[in-house]
Amino acid sequence: MKRFSGLIAALAGLGLLLTACMPIDGNTSVPTPDESTNSTGDTYVPPVEAPREDLPLQEYSTIDLDQRIAKLPHSMAAPQIQQGSHPIDYGVPGSELVLLAEQLTASSRFALPRENPGDMVLIEVACSNSIGFEVMLFDIDGAPLGGGSSSECSPGVPNGFGIGIRGNPRLGQVQLAFDRESGMELSVVTFTRAEGQ
């Protein structure tokens, strides 16, 4: 009888432990990976509530955008789009528009044009040294639209994160944070997803 009551106590303790791990709001869903291009990182919507105010915000400008695109590694989509190619397999050819092309050495935020013609955004990150990073896209109100991270950005191989933007939200900014100072390239491309893709 003592063994039986000990078993009941153990099961009751296990039941309490399991119920303590359940979310209070009843939401048991787990963020699922979004679509990504040739990425070695994970694409998802991390639990980031707002842009990091401690990072400098660079205002959006189209001045010298063509020159900034040309300076990016040719393995990234932006320079290929500039040359008339259509490197995004699941995009409607001709719908691609490069919104941002930047080279940077420290974590930063960049304002984006508010209006965008596509229903997808491709964010690509390339690096000169192996380094961990996180990139996030926010709407005009600071709500996260999606992003991704990688524990190791490999030199010469861009990490790409495809983010669906249903309802055509107004873009606000993109944030790139990385472990330590390093040479990094960042591009943001909007496009229309092809039917059936």
C-alpha cells in the first residue's frame, strides 16, 4: 500500500510540474520557421517587441544607392538584380526592388521607405569574418515583421531571410546586431511572390 501511495504522490508531483510549464494565456503554439533563401540561419519571428533604441538609426536615402549596391558581394541578390538578373526563384521576374544596400562595421538600424510594392521581403547579410548576428524587420509602428539569426555568418556566403508581408504593411526599419565589430553587408529587397510558390 505504501508503494501505491508513493506512486500516486510521484504522479501528482509530475502532473504539477507539467502544468507549471504550460503558458498561462493558453497559447501553446511555437514560432515556426518562415520561408528562407539559401540560408544557414534560422528564419522566424523572434520574441523581440521593439527596435533597439540604443543602436543608431540611419535615415533612408536613395542617394548613391546604385553605387552602394555595386559594392556588395556579387553572391548577394541586390547586385544581380541591378545587373538585370532575377536571382529569387520564387519571385515574379521584374518585381524585385532593392530598398537598401549598406556596408557597416557595427550594429545599426536603418530606416526603410514606408511603401513597398511587394508581398515578400528578402534580407541578406554577408560578412568578412565568421560572426554571430541577428537581423529584424519592423513595421512603421515598431512591430516585428520577421527576421532571423545565425550563430556563424560565413565569409563569402550570404545568409538570406525571406519574410512574407501580408496586408502590405508600411515598412519602418531593419535592425542588424552582431557580436563584435566586423565588416558586414546588408541588403533589403522587396518582390512579389510567384503564383504557386
